[in-house]
Amino acid sequence: MISNRFSAFIVHAIAWTFIAITLSLSSNTIYIAFLAPIIIIDMWFALCLGFMLRLPTVRENVEPPIDWEWESLDVHGYPVRWLKKEWNPNKPLVMFIHGWNSRASNMLGRSALFHELGYNCVLFEMRAHGGNKRVPHWAAMHVCHDVERVMTYFEHRGWLKNGFLIHGHSLGGFVAQRALRPELKTSKNALGMILESPVTSYEYINNQTCDFLKIPKSLQRPMMRRLLRYYNRLNPSRFQVPSIDFLRPPEWGLPQCPTILIQAKHDATLGIKHAELLIDVHDGLQSSFTYHIVEELKHSYESENIVRDDLIRTWLEEHSLFFR
């Protein structure tokens, strides 16, 4: 599948080639030497735009775990899918949303606690992740739209009538905050949200990419604005992003249901600043927000963690969310 994320680089390359040929034919080749530094910088930044719109790693599709099955919903021609286990129509739901370059089955360990407590569990898989169908262009907003459509579908099936929780890890936590914003009809049935070492600002993510690409810090915010303009040209209106500040709370979404943040103290992937941002936003608000900075938790490879599960269990009990 051909990606269109490098179209800016191609357009700029064609434009500069045309200018260079025109100057050569008009015997003004000396101007090419003067323009060379500008051309190099412009082409590098155009190339960086494509690198910033990263695609998930291609992974082999695998059979569902024992006792689980795949279900899917067509969303604008894309088969959005999730793993589902046996279902009790009288119990509430927990949806688990994995992180960047992960897959639905990696949330199996986190779901064990909720199965024990009597919840129905769904393991959502982001588009183009796991063995999912590839896409020419990927963005978190696409996944948020997918989750919103899936939640509406679940509501129509009666799966939300007993209430629901969302447990989002890393990028999945970013998606969860958007999918539970109060203005959505489905959010009225939300019992709570669990955020595990979540992304809270896409600008922070983009700055990490800029650091990798050796873009000076003084140019990173202007580069982010340029990226948003480029992104909005590539995407239909339903995925548009109006500003950088839109990509962080409270503009991104500030769910009103009880929320627990469980943050790895030594987060080698995201750092702790994402958690600090969310804590600052909630500071002074009359919201049901609890947070824990956990020494014994890492960002990744934590499908099972006793400390995390004990914190969640205590939080569930405090909010009368045991259903066994």
C-alpha cells in the first residue's frame, strides 16, 4: 500500500527541480549556488514532515488467544476489530486500548483482573496494528474516530447499558481521553477510566521525533504548526485538527467519570511529563481524579504487575465497581 505522507517532499523536489532547470536555461546558474542552502533546508524539512507522520510497524497476523475471538466493524471501508471473550449480558464492560506498535492480545494480562471481578472484556486493536489491515496514512485521530464508532455500535447492541470502563495504556490512554469526552452520547454510561502511563500531549510526542531528527528546539513548535497544516490537507474534515493546543487536555477531552492515573516512575519511553501535564490540568478541579507514581512499574512489558493491579482493585472498590 503506497503511503502519501511524503507527498510534500515530492512536490518540493519537483518545484526546486523546475526552478533549477529554468535558471540553467536562462543562463542564471549562479543563482542556483545562492539558493542551494535554502533548497537543502527546505527539502530536509519537507522530508521530516513525512517522518513525523509515522506508520506502525508491519506485524504478522496471529490467531486469537484461546477462548477469544475476533469481531469487526466496517468504519468508512476499514475493518476495525477487537477481541471478545464469553459474554454476560447482565455485567458491565471494560474496553482495553493498547499503545503504539502493540496489539490487542498484549492487553490480555491486564484483563485478567477484570474477568475475575465479573466484567465483560473487549481488547480493541488500533488500525494498522497487530495483524490489522495496512493504511497509507495513520494518525491518533483516526483511531479515536474508530473507537467512537465502535462504542456507538456497542451501545446499539446493548453492551453499554450496565456501564463501562476504558483502560488505556500509553497511546491508548490518549485515545481513551478523547473517546470519553463528555459531549459524546456514549459517555453517559461511563463508570470510569484507567490511564496507564498515558500520552497526554501529542506535541510532546512530536518533539521527541524532532529531537531524533535533529531539529532545533527553537524550530520545533513552528515545525508542529507546519505539520498540522500538512496533516489537515491530507485528511478529510472529520479528522481535522484545528491547533496544537487541541492535542492536549482539556481541549482534547477531559472525561467527567472517575479517573485513575497509574504512571511508571521511570518511564523510559515517554518520561513523566505526560503524567505531570494531566495532574496539573486536574489540580484545582472538582473532579474524581486519583493518581499514583509507581516505582515498580515500567512503561512496557508489564502485562502482569501486582502493584498496578492492587491499585486498580482498591480504586474499583472505593468507587463501588465490583460486580462479582
